[in-house]
Amino acid sequence: MEELKAILEKFAESGWDLISIPAQQWLNGNADKDALTKAIKQADKECGSCGCELDPLYKRALELI
């Protein structure tokens, strides 16, 4: 659970609304698993191979949710 929290903190700090908003909501205790999963899948689709530090975290977060 700590690993997922660390990943979601990175997403929340990213400034990219697509993943930062649902990640921050999850961290605030307003967990919506479906919304978070959907957002991470969309982020992976749009940016999952751009070479940024978040690329491998999308797939890992989906494994941990």
C-alpha cells in the first residue's frame, strides 16, 4: 500500500489534471477505484511511452490497485 501511495503522490504532483485530480482524491480518502483506474489507463495510453519518469508507474499502479 505504501508503494501505491508513493506512486499516487507522484501523479498528484505531476500537474497533469488527467491523473493528478483522481490521484489526489484517492490520497484524500475519496477513493473512487473506477475513476482512478480509468484515468491511469488513459494516461498510459496518451503518455505511457514518452520516456518520462511516470511511464513505468502507470502499469505498476494498475497492478497495485
